[in-house]
Amino acid sequence: MSKKHKILHFRDGCIGCGACAAVCDQYWGMEDDGKSFLKGSRLQVGASETIYELEVDEVGCNSDAEEVCPVQVIKVKKITVNG
């Protein structure tokens, strides 16, 4: 089993401050609607809100993005992958 990380972006709650993109532009950017987006992520199917997710081997600067988000819509979770 190997450990990976899942980055979750609860986009509905985003206020568009740009802090995540400022500290982690490798993974985060800003959309035309003023909200941030997680580069390379996919929309979580079946969720009752707009949640984007991305699996990564290393957290990198995403932990910084999670920390600086004033509305806490970025979550970094450890996951275990079989194989």
C-alpha cells in the first residue's frame, strides 16, 4: 500500500481572495468568475455541492494553500492506495 493525498476544493464557498494561487500557483489559479480552481482536478460526482478533487503523491504547497484559505474550502487528506 502506498500513501497519497487527496486535495479537495469546496468551490461553492470560495470567496475569490486568491490566497491559494498566491502561495501555490503550481496547483491553484483564478477563473473568470473570480473564484479559484484546482488545476488538473475533476468534479466529484454525486456530491450535493461543487467539490473538485485531485490526487497527488506529494502535498507540496497545497498544505500552504489550505492554511491561508480564509474560508477553509481547501482540504488536504491522506489516502491509502492498494497496489
